[in-house]
Amino acid sequence: MDHELLEEVLSCPTLPSLPAVALEVIELTRDANVSMDRLAETIQNDQGLSAKVLRTVNSSYYGLRKKCGTIRQAIVVLGLSAVKSITLGFSLVSSIDMKGRDDFDHNDYWRRGLFTAVAARSIAKAASCEYQDEAFLGGLLQDVGVVALYESLGNRYVHVLEQTGGDHRKLCKFEIADLELQHPDIGAMMASRWKLPEELIQPVKYHERPSAGPGGEIGQLVRAVGLGNVVADALTAEDAQPILRRFYQKAKEWFDLNEEQCDAILEEVAKGTKEMAKLFDIKAGAVPDTDELIKEARDQALRLTIEAPAVEDSGETPEDLLLDSPRYDQETGLFNAESFGKVIGTLFEASGQGANPLTLVHIQFDREGDTTPIRPLQLRKMVAGITTLLRKHFGDSGGPIGRLESEHFAIAVPSNSRLVVTRTAEAFRQEFAQASEEWSIPGKLNVGIAYYDTSTAGAYQRVEQLSTAAARAMKASGSAGGNCVKVFTPKRAA
């Protein structure tokens, strides 16, 4: 990752920001026991926004039997989550106004986001996922990083967009090649700055590679948004059939949805997007007849019987498209041991004899010899918890996070000083100690750090030596009683 360019992007003064009412809604809804009256009053203070929310709530998209006359009534009928998502959705669209830009298609941007949002919510609903309304907002929010890169880099980013030939699936590939940055990471950083919850940050970060996302319910949410993108492509592409093939395959694989359920989703998305486009003042454009699409899919036998991925033979691999890459641990979405080793090897070589610092952190949950079998649900809960905390504390560092073994993790942090990394590791350890109480698994957390900079360059000739040093520090943490951070300092050469 190009950290200088990253700073240039994130410090751009014209980056979009959420309106005050949206920020207040976010803050209020952090409390599960928030007063409905107070929340309703906050939304109603913005009369234009309040009117849009009520018009949306009472639209055919939500299909209420009795219309809501007030925001409070809407909260009671639809629930806090739905009203929050609608409110933030309108706030988001109003804050990202790219109309009048000759080299940026404002309507096309929001059209794709709206198709994905409606599709993601429909998929989450069909799969009985917990975060159905968050799926809608995650779809709207997914490409905010594109706007940030355009605003900050201008023509340089327009050149990247042009290289895709209008194929959004290729965008990350060209972003990484030209900028050493990609819009999902930038978007997730912006969502973090807006203090959005994890259930909105994660879909933004992993919408292009949903299989690399976290586990649990949030992982299902990420996949719903990722699959929503496939539906959006199918309903807007000239040749929908190869994309439909992928939709049916992944819907079955990720959510166990059958063909009839997939057909119903396509019909619901086509109808729902037309309705929501009017409310959001977006031109939905021509939406194909889903009955014809489905009939053609059956006639061509493109359903689950076809095992090939829905990608034209263009010389690209699935890894080029950042989907379902074998580089990732399937349970956590983190790099697996093999790919993590390759990535840190590249970082080590690029460090230039420590001129660009590289710090390696090893973290292991040590059960202290306890051989009592752990229930799979317990273990999954713990692993998911560790993964979430690792992303929270180290996700913005720009370095890879890997799962080396079942309860052994590692992070490589480029550029930052070892002091900053040590403080970050300690903050992670402290929050882990609080969170682990609910897992009911006895043990301790061992954390070890090794750093490669100009002061230690002579001690490490190969990345394996740096890894060994971090592992030794982790072992020293365990020998000291665990639940502490130890830093390996190599001896100075004579």
C-alpha cells in the first residue's frame, strides 16, 4: 500500500461528509435502549429528510397495511434498524452529489449502488439473515471509496476508471496496479471515520471479495452485499446469462437458496429498484423483464449444473477478480499461512534494509495445557471475536493479517514505528481480555513483536528470521505468564 498516496487521499478537503443529523442518528443508535421519541425528534428536525423517510416507509416497497403518519410510528412499525438505514441512505445520497461532473457519471454510480442495495436486502431476507436493513445500506455505501479517490486524485483516477472499459469487476485490479490502493479499503477507512458500526464497515471493505470477509452473521451480511453486486450486474448488463449463472451458483453455495428463491429475488429486485429509484431521485434506466431472463436461463441450462465460474475467458483468473481466492482462510477471511508468508516476504524485500520499517506481530491463544474438548460453536465464536478485534485495531495499518494455525494469528505492519505497533498490540490485548470472558474458554493471550528497521537490518537477512524472532517473543510472553506483550530486540553485532 502506498502510504503517502493514502494520506493524500484521506486528507483531501473535499471528501464527502455525512450531514449532522446522520451523525447524530449514528451516535444515538449505538445505544440499544435509545429513546424512540428522541430519535424521532432528531430525524424530524430535518423536515426534508423526515418527509423522504416517511414517503419511503409508506411506499409499496415496504408494503405496510397501514400508513405511518410520523417518524415515531415508523420506528414502532418497521423497527429501529429499518428507519436508521433509510435515514442514513438519504443522507449518504445527499452528501455525495457528483452531478455536473463531465468525467464522472453521477447517476450510473448511484444506479449500481441502488440495484445492489435492493438486491442485498432481498437476499438477506430470503436467507433469514439478521442484518437485512444493514445489507441495503451496505450496498449503497459500498463504493464510497471510488468517490474519495476521484475527489482526491482527479484525472489520475479517471485514467484508472477508463482502463476498466466500464467493467466494474476489473476496477480493483487496475487500482492496485496504478495506485497501490483500492477503493474498498479507502471506503472502509472513511466509514470508520464516520464512526459507522462494524456491520456497515465490513461490507464496504469486502464487497469485492466477500469470501475474504469475517465469519458469523456479519460474514453473511458481507456475502449478501457481494451477491447483490452480482444481481446488479445481471440486471444491467447487455449479456446477463453468464452473470446469472454465477448468481445461482453462489446463492446456493453461500445461502442454500434454491432456484425458485433466486427467481423470486430477481423479480423483487427489478420491481423494488424501480420504486426506490423514484424515491432517491435516481434514474433506474431500462430494467429487463425478469421472466424472460429466467426463461432464457432455463433454456440455456445455465443453472447450477454448470460448474465453471461466470467469467468470460479473458485471461483473468478468479484471483484477479478478487473473488473466492484460495489465498484466504475460509473461516475468517484472513490470509492463510502460505499466502501470509508470501506477502510478508514481499514486504521484507521492499523494506530496503529496514529503510521502510516493517513490524511483525504474532498472537496466540494459549489454553495452557487444557485438553478439554472445545465445542465447535465456542471455538468459532472465539475465532470470530479475535478476527473482529484484529481488524479493528490493525485494519487501518495497511498490512496483511493472517491466520497461521487454528488459534495463532500474525500481522505485518509496514511504515509505522515499533512503538506505535506495540501500543496498538497492547490496546488489542486489553480489549481481548474483556471480550474473552463470554467465550468461557480458559487460557491466556501471548503476544510477541519483532521489528525490522535501520537499527536491526543487520540482524535479519531473511524474512524467516524476522518471523522466528516474533515467534520467540510470543513464547516469552507465555513464559512470563501470558496476557502481555513482549518485543524481541536482537543483540547488536560486535
